[in-house]
Amino acid sequence: MKHVIHSVATATVLSISGLMASSGPAQAYQVDCAILLCLAGGWPASAPCAHARAVFIRRITPWPIEPPLQIWRCPMGVSFNGPSPMSPMERLYDITFSDPPEPQESTPIPLVRVQADEQADIDISGDAFDFVRSIRVYHIQYRQHENRDGDCNRSDSTRLGSYGVQGDYRWTRSNVGQVPAASGLSIPNGCGSYFYRSVFVDWRDHAGNYGSEEVRY
């Protein structure tokens, strides 16, 4: 089954750019399903993926700092079209770019908690979904300066947001030594006065290609 999912995911990634080119901006789709699919495909150029990426980055732009992918909002366990069995990636594509049923009434989107216990509604523990667990969000807050006595005062409140096996999201304590080199963080030698604050997110797509974005504030 793992090889089947991998093959379907690979085929989806290879064809996503062409298939999505025909999807108009007004077409209804689940934004978190689109984020999931576009991230897997390396953010191919298309209107739906451009919108999905914009939402992905907006969520880490303070305040609040939200999980950039909220996989629990993508209903992969069911398909809007047809009863035939499909693989997870096939269901994901079907859900993202098919017209969903009309809602009975509008319901407000709940506020996102700092810790999100919600998970994907299917098993995503296999390697086909490793790209979900590759997403890391660093909330970097670092300051250093030398006081009148010549002592170096450093403050590091950096935190790391990461995804669990089934897509649940957690914040844990971290430090600037763990921040990837792709960040603009550049602590000077010695104890020169320095302040850096940003939210940095990085990931790897389904093919293992690296990507990142950083928002200074």
C-alpha cells in the first residue's frame, strides 16, 4: 500500500501544475487541502497555489502566529464525488478541486489555539506524508548587549512549532542555535548590540526539495 500511495503522490505532483492551470480563481476549494497538495508539489505556478501559499504565509505573520497548515480542516477521510475507493492523495486532489456540497448554514471558523490537538482524519503516518512533518516554524526572539560593567546580556526566547505523526501541532522551547541557516539571523561575534525578531518557516516538498520563508516584525 505504501508503494501505491507513493506512486499516486508522485504522479499527482508531476501533473499538478498542468491540471491546476485550468482552475479559475473563483473555483471553490478547501484552502488547507490546497496548501497540502501545493506544498507536496513544490508550490507549482497557478492561481490556487498562489492563494494557498499566501494563506500559508499569512498564518505565520504576527499576530497570532498560527499553524501554517491546519490539516484537520482538510476532510481527506471522505470524498465529495463518488463512492469508489481512492488513495489518500487521490482523495486529496478530488476534495481540493471538486465543488463541495452546499453548506446547510454558515458556521464561523473557530479561533486557532496555540497547541492544536486536532489531527488529520486519515492515517498519515506513512512516508507519503513526510512533507507535512517537515514543516518547522521558528518564532525567533533574540537580543544581546553589553552592560556598563562589560558583561554580555543575552536573551533568547526562540520557540519551535512542529507537526506530530498525524498532523497535530505543538510549540516547544528552542534557541537560535537551532535556527536554519536560510534565516536572516546573523548574530555578531563578541557582544555587539543586536536584536532580531521574526517568524521563519521551512519545509521539504514530496520530492525532498527545500523551501523557506521569513517574516520580520
